[in-house]
Amino acid sequence: MSGVVLLLVSSVALVLLFSALGVGAVWWALFGDKARTRRCPRCWHDLSGTPGMTCGECGHVAHHERELLQTRRRWGVAITALAGILVVTGWARLEILNASWVGFVPNGVLVQLPRLLPSGQLPTWAQTELNNRIVNGQLDGQHILDLIDVLDPGEEALGNPDDWRT
């Protein structure tokens, strides 16, 4: 596996991992601490052995028994986790929109792309990336031969062949 493909796979895996961790953190913050015993809704002091509706710790008086059995919500953690999810997925989206993802496309796929598309329909990003890889010597001889074989004789997508290695 080439380094670029490994980098792409690991980047996608990290985005998915951080997103899953963020979703898990949001779930835990909002639903993960269900009351199993009576607790004060203000300070979360255990009131299981306390008669009545008044907290002995903070003095809060509950109006109904169900107030003492509420799920504890950690809004700060939930908002922070949601912000983290937005940052990670937003970063990934920007990387894709900025076309930096093009560098992750394997040479073999990029070379065969003109074969898959109608003649003369090679996207500008693909033309630019192919030109850059040829000029920078990132395509080996076999890939260049495959590219020449794929392109129509009149195709000028890659520019003048004399300029490829200059």
C-alpha cells in the first residue's frame, strides 16, 4: 500500500473515529446518567435515604417526586462534543472542497480516468494533477505509457509532451 493511500485511509478512519467518539460523548452527556435513586436536581446529592423532598446538602425543595429521578444532563460536555464533531467534519469537508484530496488519488486511477470519461471531458483538476505529476516525475514510465495509450491521438489534455520533464 503506497504512503498516499495509507494517509488517505488513516485520515478517513480518524475522522470517523473522532465523529463516533463525539456522538458517544453527546449521548453520554445527555442520556448516560439516568437516576437509579432519588437525587437532588440542583446538586445531585443522593437522597435515597432522606425522607421528604428537601435536599440536606443544598436545601433545594422538590415539588414532585419525579424531579428527584431526573436524568442528569451535562450540557457543557454535549455542546463541546458537538462543536468537536462540527470542527472535524468541517475540516474534512474543506479538505475535499479545496481539492487537496486529489493528491490522494492513486496514479493508476488518475491515468485511467480519461478512459472512463467521454473524449475531451477530462476535468480540469485531473488535467492539472496529471500535469503536475508528470512534471514532478511522480509517474513512472509504465504509467506514462498507459496514459499515452488511453488518450486519443488529438487529445491535448496534458499539454505538449516535450514540456513533461522540463
